[in-house]
Amino acid sequence: MATNGATSTLPTQPTSSASNGATSTLPTQPPAMATSGAISKLPTQPPTTGSSGATSTFPTQPTSSASNGTRNTTMPLSTTSFPTPPALTCYQCGDASTPCSPMELLLGQPQPCPQGTSYCMVDISQAAGTREVRKRCVDHATCLREWYDVTSDDSKCIAFDPRDTTTQLDCHFCCVTDNCNRQLKPARSLTFML
């Protein structure tokens, strides 16, 4: 680490300037103890200006303080959140108690999804030679739960053939582009993936 006006270069992180004129390139590993009493931080969030006027960045990992007795500063680890994609237009018909009618499936037009529901889904249930289809807009949690966690690894759903009504199944196909739920089974390239 640099002390009072010296220049130090450590590998592979952006350059930062301290208030004492020192310039350093931060390492990829968590910072070590400094001799100047400053607390080193990895640049993982936007810079902020402290009370001394110096600019610092806040890490998502704990930091170490100097050996001169200054306190340790630990920032909480960040949590992963999924951004809400822009609203899509999806085919929408049926509801929890009523499936889509043959006319809706044949002539239905896509509609904009309500706020917060940025994925399209096709729900298919088949039993005793009867098929029920529902098309809707869903949020990220529903897409993750019903498609990714349940259906995406169900061999009956992955091998689903729309011409076959004899196989008993309950599938939920979640897709990520406008009007991607037009068909009974969206193209695999359009389905949600992590």
C-alpha cells in the first residue's frame, strides 16, 4: 500500500486517488493492513465523499483497518436481486378456474402485461384425453417457481407434443420475449433461463 504521496501499483483493479495525493491501483484480493492509518476499500459500488472530502468506494466484503488502532469497518455482503425487465405483450386467456376457449386460442391477440409481470406463461394440463390451456403474464418469482423449478426438468413437459392429448401432464412454460406464448409450447430458445 502507498504511504503519504508515494505511488504504488498492484494488479488488476481501477486506479483511485486518495486525499493525500497518493495514487494506487487496488488488488483483486481483500485489502491488507495499511501503515498510514487509512482504511482500504475495494471498488464495488459508486464512490461517495466522506467528511474529510476524500472519495471512497464501499466494498461488499469486509475491510481491514490500520495497525494504529483505528476501527475495523465491515460492510454487509450484497444480496442478489433480479431487475424487473420491461413489460412485455403476451397472449392472455383463461384464469385459475376457466381455461382458454378454442376461439381464444385460435383468434386471441397479445395484450400488454400489467406492471410487475414481465414474463409470458403457458399453463397446460392434460388428463384423460382432455387438455386445458391458460395463457398469462407472470412475475419473476412465478416464472422461477413454476417453470424453472418444476417444469424445466420434467421430461413429460420437455418432450410435450401438442398433437398428443393422451399423456397426463401439468406443465408451465415461461418465456421472455413479446408474444412468445403464442404456441402451446414456446421455443426452447425463448424460455426463461438463469
